[in-house]
Amino acid sequence: MALKDTVEHVRSLLIDLMKDLDKATRGNKAAAQRVRTKTIKLEKVGKVYRKESIASEKKEKGSKAKKPAAKKPAAKKPAPKKKK
């Protein structure tokens, strides 16, 4: 599954979950059961999203040219103290 497909799946799952959550808060027991099952599905899809997201970031990181590191100005050392 591609990352974009996974994102769409998460969105649709969340929309369905929100609808049933509203019904469940009003006392609908069947909707409460659907919310519980959808949270399990959301957890599974969330894990897939994390894996695909990390893989996508690694892929992008490898394909982009590295920028040279900006040099920091050298810190000036304090002058040694003279002994009296």
C-alpha cells in the first residue's frame, strides 16, 4: 500500500469513527461496539502508516543532494590571565 492510500484509509476510518462516536455518546450501544472495532482497525492502519512514513523519509533523504554544512565562526579564546 502506498503512503497516499494509507493516508486516505486513515481519513475515511476517522470520519466513520467520528460518526459512530457521536451516536455512541448518545447511548447507542451498537454504535459503541462499532467504535471499539474501528479503533482496533485504526491502530493497525496507524502502524502501517508509521512504517510507510519512515520508509518514505529514508527514500527522500537518500535521493536529495546533501547541503554542505555551514561553518560556524571560530569561538575566540579568552586571553590568558597575567600573573602578578
